[in-house]
Amino acid sequence: MTVGTGRNVADGLLFSIDKQNPSLVVFLHTDSSLSTVEKLSKELSRLDVSMDSFELSDENDVQHCFEVGCNIIKRLLKEFSIDDIGADYTSGTKAMSAGLVLAAASFGIKQISYVHGERDSSVGRVISGTEQLRVLKPSVVLEVNLIRQFANLFNNYQFQSALNLVSKYSFTPKYEKTFTFFKCLAEAFDAWDKFDFSKALDVLKSCDKKFLKGKMWNGIVEKSKQWLYRLKQLKENDVCENDDFIDLVVELVENAKRRKEQGVYDDAVARCYRALELIFQIEYGKVFGKRTEVGLVETIEEIGERDPGNNKVNVFLSRKDKAFGLLYVRNHSILAHGIDTVKERSLTDFLTLIETFLPEYQYSYFKKIDVIDFI
């Protein structure tokens, strides 16, 4: 509780204490409001309520009041759960009230209260006997913060963490459908990022169409479902023998780019190698009508022997030194056959090499969440 100065201030605070029946009250006061705390202390002793107090050095500094409020809450959390703690800003300066409310909201305290009532026309204070306790449950504030946290995790491709964030709360009606959609989105994109196209498709199909109607994400979800259906069908085909399978290469490349954004270059290069390998597996299927049973380099050599004018083979051979240098990097990566760490430059060069074999393509399914669209 923040403690201010003046006549009848103690009455309002005692009213709040009486209504909320705490086992412990912690007062945030100033030097000038210490006398009010002393008066309250006698009343709390009579009510068998424990008390503690902290003196603010500057009651007009919001930052200071916020930090003191945070420190007190951290101390209380060693003994009480967050659900057992409330914050009351009935009296005190504006900075004291703002600091305590900010501290309470930042820790997720679910009950914030103040006392109001009829005011004395001369000094503007609540008249004793007219007090009423107003309890705020800042759930919406907390949920807006959760939306921001979810968006940050989702936009950085941390889909499982985003899903975990929103799976353990019960939400107010205002944002319940938003978070239901977020769960759907995080679960689908997590499966998609792990190449489980079938699960991703099924989850996106379960998204609330009524909620999405008129929103930008409605179009994104629909296009994503079409793309996932195509990838699912390609994965279920046992032989990569035509250019349709280049879409799987595109998916591998885009997945590698996401790993690059996250700074996990060894993971990204592993995907790049698989993309390059798949390119020539597709080419081998077109030339021979069957699946290759040898490694990447041998596959390229066999295609060149059967089809000396093969464009992809000739492109590879024209970049042979660079290509073999990149294969060396991959083979000596700790995720392949060595213990080296891939550098960003090598990954960038690998992506550039792969894209020389790909037609121009547009890939815009992994959209970032704009918080403004959901609050």
C-alpha cells in the first residue's frame, strides 16, 4: 500500500485492509507520511495483522517508486505466491501510485485496488463513511503484454516457446479467440518448421474461420494450407523424378534462411546440403527414370556421363572449385562428419550456390505477426 499524508488518509487505508483481510501489509511511505504509518500500525496490531514498511527517498520519482515496488514484490514472492499478493494505491503522490501499479502489473499481480467515495469539496479527500473499494483485475493489460511476448517469439521462429507461453493461461473473453488462434498458429508453424507438413495442414484447417474473417491472416492461412497440401503430396510420392519436387527444395532453402536468421549456421548448412542433393536427385530421376543410389558427387558425374549437355551439371562444374569448397565445409561441420563450426560467410555462399539452380520463386508464408493487428 502507498501511504500519503493528510486528514482521513488512514481511514481509507484501514477500510481497504478491512475489506481485503490480509495477513501482512507492507507500506510504502515517505518521511512526511511516517506518522500515518505509525497510526496504522496500532490498528493492525489490534487486528492481528503483520506489517512492514519501506521509506521512499523521492515520492515524486516514478522510476524510484517503481523499483522499490518491484523489490518489495520480489521479497514477498519468497513467501507468498503471486496470486496471494495485492497492490493498493489509494493514497500517496501520483508518482507513488504510478510506480506501484507499474510494478504490480509487470509481475502479473492480478488484483490492484483503491478506495474511492464522496469527496470533501474543500480539500478533495474521500469523506469518511463514504468509502468504497474498487478492485481492478488487470487481466487485459497482462494479455496485451502476452500478445507482445508471443509475437516476439513467433517472429523469431521460436514456435514451441510461443506455444508454451499461451498454453498455460485462461484468458478473458476479450482475447480468448485471439489466443486460441495463436495456439493454432504456433502449433502449425512448429510442425511446418520441422517438415511435418501433414500435421501443420491439419492444425491450420482447425483455425477459427469466423475469427479470421476480414483479417490479413485469413489470406495467409488459406495460401499456407494450399502450399502445405502441395508439400504433403510431394512427400507422399516415393520417386523424385520431375520438376514439381523443386518445391521441396524451395522449402529446404527457406528453412535454412530461417536458421540463418537465428544464427544457427551448422543447422542451416545441413539443410543447404540436403537441398543441393535433392536438386540432383530430381535431375537424376528425369534423366534415368529412377532414384539414384549413390552420393551427391557420384550422382552429378553419372548425370553428366548420360547427358553431357545437362544444364544443372554444367552450372555445377562451372562453379566446381567454389562448390567443392562448400562441400568441404559441410562435411567437416560438427553436424556432418567433423567438429568444425560453420561461419556465416560459408552459409551465405552455400545459399547463393543453390539459388543458381532454382527458378525465381516467391515464398511468403512465414509472415511476422504485427501486434497492432491483435490488440
